[in-house]
Amino acid sequence: IVVIGSGPGGYAAAFRAADLGRDVLMIDKGDNLGGVCLNRGCIPSKALLHISRVIGEATNLSNVGVSFPKPTIEIDSIRSYKENIVSKLSGGISQLAKARKVKTLCGDASFLSNNELSVTTPSDDIIISFEKCIIAAGSSSSMIPGIPKDHPSILTSRTALELKDIPNSLLVIGGGVIGLELGQVYASLGSKVSVVEFLPGLIPGADDDIVKPLQRRLRKQFKSIMLSSKVVSVSQNEDSGLSVLIETKDEKTSLDFDKVLVSVGRKPNSPHLNLGSTDVKLDKNEFIIVNEYQKTSVDNIFAIGDIAGNPMLAHKATHEGKVAAEVASGHPAAMDARAIPSVVYTDPEVAWVGLTESEAKSSGIPYEKGEFPWAASGKALILNASQGKTKILFDPDTKRVLGAAMVGPSAGDLISEACLAIEMGSDADDIGLTIHPHPTLGETFAAASEVYLGTITDLYIPPKGGK
């Protein structure tokens, strides 16, 4: 089995296939294993967001009588901290590959046929024949028209994480997950951050009520948030900065920034693989079409992760990688996850899984809900997180969990209970009658179920019908 890509999906596929006794070669164009997620995405960004969150927590403590000096930002030390974490994890993957006798090759892979690859390495071009192939080649940052691609002051998520300097002013184009996470990092380190988003709200896909506490925080932390707006053009100005023409419904405005971060989504890397030499079929967005076994239209070629379609999430890729490896090794497996969680690792964090309220309303899906405000949580008050919230959607007939969403510290950790509830088919009673530790943020999940059931004691909710 040949695996193209060593990100979370790629190395999971390679290692699972090796554990099942297959001879595995893992190819990656990067010098270090781990793909975009480990080297240029999930891990380095979360390392920087940890610093951002601690700075915010230290600032908040001044309100309760504990003050610290203004933080001194040593950008070289911060960069080393981030790079050390990445290096340790990448080295760990290399050790796991050696332990499993997975061969690795650094180079650019492209298909010659349904059974052959050409790999361009730093020293040579190699032809590789394979019995089975798992494509885990990932995605790359999308750009928008009117913006120079190679300008040193135009950042992508990759170059923004290199943290070469902290610009005085930064425009983030795109109010989605990546843009808000990196925008908050740079704001914490001293940049005056502005965000421009084409849609009328931040974080498309999440419910407005869950995003609202984050948006309140960002309006204080950022210089400006421009919604229902778009960038028309970006050009060099006389002061070596960038002039950005921004269009709203009513007017066009030119603003100057030191740097611009483009974070308008990602696109699959399928065009780089010469798939035209195979019988692998793509959809209109250039994602590789796969079935529940992660098989492409070619029986011996599989595809997983970002290149196989949305959502573009590392944990989805990992799960798909294991499925592909098992099927390719002759074992029964299928991608049948009921729900895939999404998390925005800002401060506060935003997380959701399963059916959202906006999806239910637009699709006419019946639901009922239980909501618990964190203002009634002792742990949330201790953490200065009273604006937080836990919301669960239930099936009106079965009381089973259809979806859940949270906003507040550690929402990304807390959402795992909702994932398990959906997978296990849990209903409101299952959750409400499960004893949760106190005082914790985790108990807000049980409390939201109790609100729905009418058994909550930490809030007073008048009985329906006045009885």
C-alpha cells in the first residue's frame, strides 16, 4: 500500500495498514512528517492561541485584585516554543513509522496510471508500482482575485504562523475559523486587527447565538469587524504598506494596513496529482469522489481527508484513514460516523456537532431544545465565562440528541460528550440522569438536558401552562 501524504489522515492510514500486516510506503513532499496540520496548521496555531488565552486571563485577573506588568513579547522565543512543539510531535511520528517498519519517502507524487506513480525527490525521479494507494494529499489556502499572490506582506495561514514579525496593523480577509484564530493571536501580541467578511455573520455554519459571545469579545479586541463586505483590490502604497479597497452595500472605502492575511477557505490539492492519467473521478470542486469505504472510482485507489471533501478537519481525516487502511487490507470497515464535531479555538472557544438550529429551521426538521446559560455555573463564574452557553437539540418524539453547541472555555473538549451521545443514540434522560462532577463546565451539558426535561434545580423555569 502506498499512502500519499503524512498528515493526520495519511499517517493514520499508513500505521493502521502496517498494523494489519501490509507493506507500506508513505510519501510526503515535506521534509517533516505530520502534514499541514502538525507543521503549518492545527498544532502551531493552538500553541500560539494558548499564549493568547493566557495573556487574556492575566488581564482579566486585574479586575479581581491581581495585576501583572504589561507582557513583554519576545517574538524569537515564542517562535522557538512553537517550533519545539512541532518538532517533538513530528519526530514522534517518525519514530512510530520506524517502529511499524513503514517506509517513508520525501518527494512530489503524481500518477502515471491506476497502478503507477512518479515521485520527484530532491535527488531523482522514481517510478513506483503499487497494489493499493491511499491519497491523503490534503488541501492548500485559497486566494481571491485582485490580491497579489507572492507579495511579502500578503499572508496565508502558513506564512502567518511563521511569525516573522508583529505588524502594527493587520487586515484579516475572512471571518471563519482560521481568520479569527490567527486574528486573535496577532491582536494579543500587539497588532491592531481588522476583519472583513463577505457574509453577514462570523463563522458560517455555527448558530448566531453561539457565535455572539465570541463576537462581543472580538469587537473589544479587534479594531474593527466589517460584515457583508468584500475586498475589491490590494495594492502597494507609498509607505511600503498595503492599500485595500473594501466594498460594502453602500460604499467603497480604501484603508491602509501593514499586512493582509487571506483566510477565505481551502482548496483540495487534487490538481497536483496528475489524476487525468487515472480513472479517478472528481466533482465540480475538484474533490475526489469516494464511497463509504473511501474507495474512488478506481477499485484499488482510495482517498481520505481534505482532498475527499468537506468538512476539512483533521479528526475526520484520521477516521477516514483508518477506514481506508482496513478496507484496503481486506477487513470490513466503513465511514459511518453520525456526526463530526467542529471547533473554533478562539477565546472563548466555539464548538458544535450534529444538527444546528439554523440547519433545522432552513430544512424544516422538527426539534426541541434545552439551553443552559453559563451565568448559572459556579465554575464558569470563576473562569470569568458567564457569557458562555450550552445548547442541545432533541428529537421531539424520541428525545434523542440531534445536535449540540457550546461557547466558552474548553468548549472544544466539552463537545466530545455530545459526540458520544449522538453516536450512542442517547436521549435527554440518559444525559440528565448521568452524574457529572461539580463544579465543572462539563455539568452544563447535563444541565441543558435537565432544562429540556423540566428537572433543573439550578434555574427556575416556570411550569408550562402555569401549573
